[in-house]
Amino acid sequence: MDKLPIVLDLTGTFVFALSGALAGAKRELDLFGVLVLSFAAGNSGGITRDLLIGVVPPGAVGDWRYLGVSFLAGIVTFYFSPLIVRISHSILIFDAAGLALFAVTGASKAVAYGLNPVMAISLGVVTGIGGGMARDVLLAEIPTVLRAELYAVAALAAAAIVVIGHMLRLPVATVTAVALISCFSLRVMAIKRGWRLPVAKLRQPDDPSIAKKDSKDTGRS
């Protein structure tokens, strides 16, 4: 049980690194570009989490295993990208798994460092969405968390389960499993069924002068 946090953290790093590398491979980046994306996607959330709770240097910088896991994911994806890219929705599935793992580890580490429940949940969400945001920003895309189906909400659910389980003193392994399954399932179901929060729609106010001009042009024609 003592090794569970680091195992989940490294697993989340690998899975998010795969999503970053796959996104780079789909855009035909070179090996360096794929490795940069794999490291950014795999470690941005964890680095943000560690800096916010005062862990210096962050685990991704001080522990060679994070770099090794990220580069392993990038190299595997680069050389086997024709096969991996053909897997339908592979990036979204890897991203959902990474989201669940990082949301759980982020909330767990925040609780371990004595943060209050609200901030622990918030940090879990930040940890979960950080890697995906870094990946999308490097690819000049609107981050998935701002436009996709129940992305941050799924991370929020996982983090809340971890924090509530800690407050109720429930078994760590059981709470972790429930949180992981809940986040992953919610994200995948949202992808398949198109569940999403309401989308902002900007409506331009009617301009009387424009409407009058249009009516005159129509009459002339």
C-alpha cells in the first residue's frame, strides 16, 4: 500500500505520455516533437500539483523514472505509430485513463499534505487536466477540458471520492478503485453518448440600422 501512490503516478504519467505521443504522431511530428509532447502531457499535471503543495523539486524533475516512462511511451508510439494510430479513439481512451489516474493521485497527495477537502479536490482536478492542457496548447488547439464532454467533471468526481473516502476513513485500496473506475467510466460514456455541459452561444444583438439597410437592398433587387 505504501507503493500505491508512486505506482499510480507513474502509470498515469505513462498513459498521458502515450496520449501526447499519439497526438504528435497523428500530426506527423518528428521524434523530438513526439518526445516533447509525451513528456509535457505525462508530467505537466504532476509538476503543477507538486509546485502547488510545495514539493520542490517536483517528482517529474527529481525522479528519473518519470522521464524514463515518458520517453518510453514516446519512443514506442513513434516507431509503432502506424499500428497504434489506427486504433479507433485510442487517444481519447488513453486520455481518459490518464485523467482518472492523475485526478486520484493529485487528490491523494493533497490529502497526505494536509490540505483541506475543498482544496484537495481542486488540486485533484488540476492534476488531472494539466497534462491534456499542455498537450493541446503545444498543438495550438483549444484545450480539451474547455470543449469536450464532461472532462473536468469526471476528474472532479474522482477527486471527490478520494477525499470523502479519506474523511470517512474507508479502505484506501477500495476508495482508489472506485474513484478510478468512476472517472474513467464517466469520461468514456460521455465520449460515446456525447454528454457535455451547456455550450456558450454568442448572439449578436439586432442592429436596426443594419436590418433597415438589408430591407432596402432587398426591395431594390
